[in-house]
Amino acid sequence: MKIVYLGMTADIMHPGLINIINEASKHGEVLVGLLTDSAIAHYKRMPYLTYEQRKMIVENVRNVSRVVPQEEWSYVPNLLKYKPDYIIHGDDWVEGPLKDIREDVIKAMEQIGGSIIEIPYTKGINSSSLDRDIKVIGTTPDVRLKSLRRLLHAKPLVRILEAHNGLCGLIIESLEIQKGNRLLSFDGIWSSSLTDSTSKGKPDIEAVDLTTRMQDLNNILECTTKPIIYDGDTGGKPEHFAFTVRTLERNGISAVIIEDKVGLKKNSLFGTEVAQQQATIEEFCEKIQTGKRAAITDDFMIIARIESLICGGTISNALERALAYIDAGADGIMIHSKDKSGSDIKEFCHLLREKNTAIPIVVVPTTYNSIYEQELQSWGANIVIYANHMLRAAYPAMVKAATSILNNERSTEAGEICMPIKQILELIPGTK
């Protein structure tokens, strides 16, 4: 029989997918190229289901003859490999972000002597609308907990943005922009101790305890599905850190980042302007090991934040600490600096990559913010955290609105910088 190639994500099975499978079976045996997580994640959101889960579903759909992995967003490598007689696709790719993909497919099928079958796109049901419905339903702690490791496996660079309340979380959850054939979004959420404490009018000195922070974090957990990385400051005493790990893991938080400093916490961006003391390597390794012993699953990540460059230390000292922390069981390394050039971060990343090619490296380009993500990735970074921008953007806007009301002794002028009240009412699912 002739072979009909059908590429799909199959994260959410719906009548449109069944229709195209049935139509493909009229022309021959259906060979499904199932896109892997890594093929998808650079262009769209990460699938809810793993590749193996999706494969098991598709293999059991009537009229599917065989399922093979499609390792790239482009169909071309698989078309040249399997040389099908036909490829079938909905006619929605004639225009829009998939237009270039279609043109490449046409050339590939001409090369192998095959044909393209295009069928009318099924109206009324699509993955995007179903995706929104799933987000309303939410997720479970277990699924969310595992999602950061899945992202790290699938994407070269994971993009994280700070949230200090549920509204910020909703923005991170839903905001998407189309850029060429890529759909850009944030992959996860950073629970920052700085923005948590600042939003409460308290100093960033670990004055807000875990219980209080978890109360606010629950508001974010309830309205989002993406992985959360928790800013654990110094982690406190090793004995206390063990309880922190258990609490975070139980609630589905994917990772905690703790910094290798001791004493009263001072924000790293003060650098050497204030007294900041690093823990000894032995002390911090003990804390990492205590946290790893406390974790119930292998999915929860403990990431070691190195403050050598903040405290006036050398890159060689930072590297020595990184290797020791990895040996102690750290699941990732965060390197921090207030140097605006980013050159010290670049050098550290390159040196660490020479010693260890696998450990996730986390960077926080608050000061060296002119560096593009692609360059950070080329250094060896795996996670980029935009650590405080939601709060920093909100505060000037609120001051501007309040000032306008005082100056004009009415709120009409302030309305120009405020979103319409109707939009607020429609912003949160279930308000109507």
C-alpha cells in the first residue's frame, strides 16, 4: 500500500485530528510523525502530555498504522527519511505562520516524487480553544512539579518571569506573541523574595517567613499551570531548609534556589556596598545535602546560587564552589553578578561547561540586561530569570495614576493610563 505521512502534536485529541486521520487512511497506510517535546517547545507551549503518553494514545487510534518521532518542527527530515507517497495536512497552512513550512514540504515532496493532500480545516474546534479550557481547569502538584525538568530536557533555554501575585501569574500563564513561525511565551514563574517582601512594604532581609509566602504563592498556584521556581534566599539553617523543601515539593513547586551566604540577608545587587559574607563550601554543601535527603522525589530541584562575584570574589572561586556544589547533589547552578557587561558571567559559564556539560546553568540578567537570550544560550545558560520586572513596572504606573488624581483632583486624566473596568471584569475566568 501507499504511505500517507501525517505530522501532529496530538496533545489534545479532538474531532479535527480524527477526521484527518480517517481521510488519510483513504489514500494508504497512515504514518504519523509525532512531534517530540523538543520539536514543539521552541515554537509553541510545552505539551501537557509527554511524548510517550501521546504516542500510546495515537498508536491506539483506529486507522493509524505506525507512529514515528518527528524530532524537528520541519516535516522535511522525516519526509526525506521515510519517503511517503503523500503528506496530508489541513488547508490552514496555506497562509499564516506555517506558510514557510508548507513551501519547504512542497519542495521535499517534489524531490521524492510524492504528492500533497490538503483538506479543509475543521471549523469550530481547535487545540488553542481547548488549551484555554484546560488552563481554566488547572493542573495537579505532581504534574507541575515535573514540568521544569521536562522543559530543560526539551528546550535549549527556559524563560522565567517574576510574579508576586495571582494577576502577575495570569499574565505569565496566558501571554503569547507570534514572531515569525514561533509562538513566544514565558515557560514558568519566579517567586522572588525581593518582590514578595517589597509588595508587602517590608525589607528584603528574609523578614517574610515561608508560611506567609506560601499563602500568597497559593494564589498563583490556583490560577496557573506553569512550573514555579522559588527564591529560597539563604535557605536558613540546614534543619529548617529540610522542612522548606518538603513544603515546596508537596505544593508542586519545581525548584528552590538558595544562595551561599550567611548572616542577615542583603540583596545581592548592593554588591560590596554592604557587608555580605559567603558560607564556607563545606557549610553550603551540607545544606544542599540536607535538602536532597529531605526531598521525596527526584523531580524537585535544588539549585545552588553562587555569590562569589557579588562578594568581590574571583571567577576561579565561583568555579570551585560550583563543582563542589554539584558533587554535593545540586541539580543546577545559578551564577550572579552586578557587572553590567556580563563578561564575568560569560567566562564562568564557559569554564563550567568545560568541566560539566550537563548541569543546568541559571542566569539572572538584571544588570547585564542588554544581552540577548540567544547569546546567553551560547554561553551555556539553560534558564534565564527576569527576576523583578513585573513589580518594577507596576510601581511607576501606580504612582503615575495616583499623582494624576492628586494633580487634577479627579480621576478622568488617570483613566488614560488605566485599563477599562470592563476589561478587568473579563480578565479573570469566572468573573461574569
